[in-house]
Amino acid sequence: MYRMHEFNIGVLNMSVKGKTAVITGSTSGIGLGIARELAKAGANVILNSFTNSRDDHEIAASLAEEFNVSALYISADMSMPSDCRNLIDKAGKCDILVNNAGIQHVASLTDFPTERWDAIIAINLNSAFHTTAAALPLMRNSGWGRVVNIASAHGLTGSPYKSAYVAAKHGIVGLTKVVALETAEEPITANAICPGYVLTPLVEAQIPDTMQKYGMTRDDVIKNVMLTRQPSREFATVEQIGGTVLYLCSSNADQVTGTTISLDGGWTAL
């Protein structure tokens, strides 16, 4: 059993070694977790955010040094179609595209600010259209490609007060299916990962305030406030999402395309 496990890991690593992966929204949280897993497996990675800070470039340099791969940072505002396409052009190569950039806003439908709706649809959905349209010719030229869209449990189900986010994530799932069908006879696949709640630094930072607000322990806040819709009562991790991306990039997943993979602790099984 141990040897089989080693073999499987080897297959995953060989599949991405030397490939170039572009991950949008990847200087923290889920995106950075994905970039780390791909870099660990030998992929060259392109990190992205809109801030273009010294820290952004240092994160890329740190990945390059730690994993002995090429790691670059390219600034691009995912709300701007031209920036989305320019990100791929500047990368120069894109074997693996991970559309991860996203924002959130919570409000009732009648009170939802128009500008927030527009921003969420632009960043969470439209950006994936533009980056994918720019990346597919590069994948076709190289004879191999993987498109992985980070959707959400909200791409498969709904929640009140999250109209724009739910609409965008449902759209991402639909876009994924179209890309898969248009590339079905090529060595290119497109899939969507649908996480539930994920333990990121942003979520971690919310726990102490919630503990104080409700007078609860950390465990009670996690299980009875944050994870009420996640039957496992456990967060998914960025490493688990990164590992799923790695699997989708492997030869084991050559016939996995146009589908969703849920990492939601049973949320969408309800």
C-alpha cells in the first residue's frame, strides 16, 4: 500500500513538472495554497493580484527559492478585461490556468449595491472568461492544457443575501462545462472545484471576534456558527484544494472534464 501511494504521488508530480501555471488571486489564501502545491510538484508558477506590492514580489521569490522553480508575480486587476488578457500575454506560457480570484459582499437583493454586484460578477465570473479565452490558444500550441476554476458550494446551491456571489459561481460552473465541451477532442480539460468553508488567514482572523461576540469557545464558534451548513464540521484546507488541482493536472484525470469536485464536508449532499 505504501509503495502504491508513492507511485501515485510520483504520477501527480511528473504531470506538472516543468509546466507553467497561472493562478489568479494567488498572493494569499486559497490561491497561494494552490500555487505552493503546484510549485512543490515542480511547476513554474505565475502569481497574481492587483496590488503590485513589494510583498507580492517577495512571495514569488520565496516560492522560487523554496521549490527551485520559476515563480513570478504579475500585477493585473481582474475586474478589467484587458488586464485579464494581458496577464496571460505577459506570462507568455500557460499550461495550467487556475481561475481563483474572487470577492464577496453580503446584502439582501433589494439593498444590494449595483456597484458591488458589477464588481463581483466582473472578478468572480467575467475574469475567467477573459483569461481562458487568452490561455486556450497557448495550450493548443503546446498540445496540453488544464483549466481549473475555483467555484464554490455556492456554485451548486444557494444562500440568502449572496445573490451576486451565487450567480457568479453558478456561472463559473456553466462556463467550465462549455470550455470542456469545446476542448473535448483535445488534450485539454476544464473542471471546477467547489469548496465549502476553507480555513484561510482571512477566516482565521474572524474567529476571535466571533468568540467574543457570542461568548463561545473557538471550537463552538467553528462548529456551531461558521460551519453550520458543513456537515463534517471541519474546514477544508488550502492544501486539500491544492492537492485536488494537482490531481486534475495529472494523467489520472485525463478523462475528467466538464465536472465539479466538491470539497465541502457534505454540504451539497444535504
